[in-house]
Amino acid sequence: MGKTFRVVVCGTKECGKTSIIERAIYNKAGPFPSTVEDIYVANVENDRGLEEQIRIYDTAGIDPKSLSLKEDLPRHLFPHADGYILVFSLDDEASFQVVDVIRKEVELHHKENPKKDLVLVVVGNKKDLTQQRQVETVQALNWAAREKVKYFEVSASERSSLFEPFVYLSSKLSPPHGKSSFTQLTMGRSSKQHSKGSE
Ligand SMILES: Nc1nc2c(ncn2[C@@H]2O[C@H](COP(=O)(O)OP(=O)(O)OP(=O)(O)O)[C@@H](O)[C@H]2O)c(=O)[nH]1
Ligand SMILES: [Mg+2]
């Protein structure tokens, strides 16, 4: 067993963070209670036969209208994070703007605490909502190129669309060339901390 990597998932409220994680791991569809903070564990066997363990931190959604947006970020997790998945919803321009704010804050944190390389992917979710789209692919891609981040468009309702970002992430987390195979994943939720709503 190699090192355990910690990956923080964040974005605005209801952009689909939990849906992406639950669909990728369990092929499970929502609705899910609004998240406070949950931890999932994924054991990833890479192409070198090593099992990488990834702890995925699902976080509370951020309100784009919040006056204290920067303070609402899950900063308590930043010092422990090896990687980030920043999620926005393609039918919500405001959620895209928030991802830009989060990315800048994450980068700032890691510049001030340069312990390790920053691995960060940005995911535009709900690509199935073609009629309601507010963020065009080219717009997001141009932004991603400018900011030098990796960008994926997915839909939590289409499980196969979720593999690429996770495989990319785990490959970056486990150098030199840890090409991970999602088909060989065994994953499970390790613990649920505080969640609103009933289960
Ligand atoms: N059409 C569509 N709906 C989605 C998709 N992903 C999530 N949803 C819906 O979006 C809503 C919010 O999904 P969640 O996964 O709970 O979003 P979240 O970001 O975890 O929300 P918070 O925990 O409250 O921040 C639910 O009604 C989901 O069914 C998607 O890819 N396509
Ligand atoms: Mg959630």
C-alpha cells in the first residue's frame, strides 16, 4: 500500500459535488442531503500494481452570493490536501465564477505553504442540461488554458464521463507515471461526519 492522498472537492451549493462522487464510487443517483462534510475512500490499483488510497473530502457547498465567500471555503482542509477537484455547474455562470475564486485562494495557500506540488482539476458538471447551459465549453477551456488547470466536462448522470478526471487526478498524485485504472478500483465510504438531513 502506498501513500494515502487527500483530495478536497469544492464548489457552490448544488453544483453536483456529492452526485459526482457517489456516482463514480457506487453508481448511485441522488438526491443526497446537503453536505456538511463527508469522507470517502478509494483504493486505486495503478499500472505498477500499487494500490493508492485516495481520501475524498466532500465539502459544504458555497453560496455564490455570500459576502464572506473567501471565508466560506473549507480552509481547514487546505493544509492536508494533496489535490483538489473544483466543481461548477454548466447551467450556472455564478458557480463558474466561484471556481475561479476558489482556485486563486487554493493557489495562494499553496504558494505560502510550498510543501508539495498542487494537483488541481476543474470539473464542469451537468453537461446533460444542454438547454440550460450558461457556460460554453470554449469559454471554460480558454479560462483553463489561461489559468493552466486541467478541465473536464461531465454529467453525474453519465458515470463513464466521471472516470477521466479521477484517473487524471490519481495519475498526477502518484508520480512518476501512475496511470490508474478506474476499472480496478475498489472504493468505499470510510465515515460520514456531519450531514444535514435524514438518511
Ligand atoms: N441534470 C443533472 N442534475 C444533476 C447533476 N449532478 C447533480 N445534479 C442535481 O443537482 C442537485 C444537487 O446535487 P448534489 O450532488 O447534492 O450537489 P452538491 O454540490 O453536493 O450540493 P451541496 O452538498 O448542497 O453543496 C440534485 O438535484 C442533483 O440531482 C447532473 O450531472 N445533471
Ligand atoms: Mg453535497
